[in-house]
Amino acid sequence: MSQLFPMKQVLGFVFSILLTIIALAVYFLDMSFAVGMTILLVTAFIQAGLQLVVFMHAGETKDKGAIYTNVFYGLIIALVTVFGTLLAMVWDM
């Protein structure tokens, strides 16, 4: 019976709820901007990784190396796009 109970998904859900509560605490505890943004960014990246691994089953296939490589490549492209836009539009360089 224990093989039928999705313990990994339940723990992932509980951890997702915990990360959401931590992110909500930033708003309700009225933290400074720097501390609040740091906590929000850390919890957001942990949440995204948790969703990818636990709920999208990224590590359960034979080609998990290709999946993680594509995710890493997408992250690099997103960061280059965001910082390139900031560089051109905000920082006037």
C-alpha cells in the first residue's frame, strides 16, 4: 500500500505551501526592500526547481540530462535578455 501513496508529491506540495508562506511573510512583516527581494528571489528559484523536479517529473526519464541542459540554456537566455534590457534601457549603456 505504501507504494501507491505518492509521498514525494505530498512532501513537494507541503514544501511548496511552506515556501509560499515564507514569501507572504515578506509582505506582512514589512521588511526592507533589499531583504524582502532577496527572500522573494531565493524562494522563487527554489519553488521553480521544486515544481520542475517533483511535479513535472524532469528527473524520471532517460534523457534527464537533455532536459536539465535545456532548462539551464533557457535560464541563461532569460538572464541575458533581462540584463541586456536593463543595460540598454535603464542604465543607458
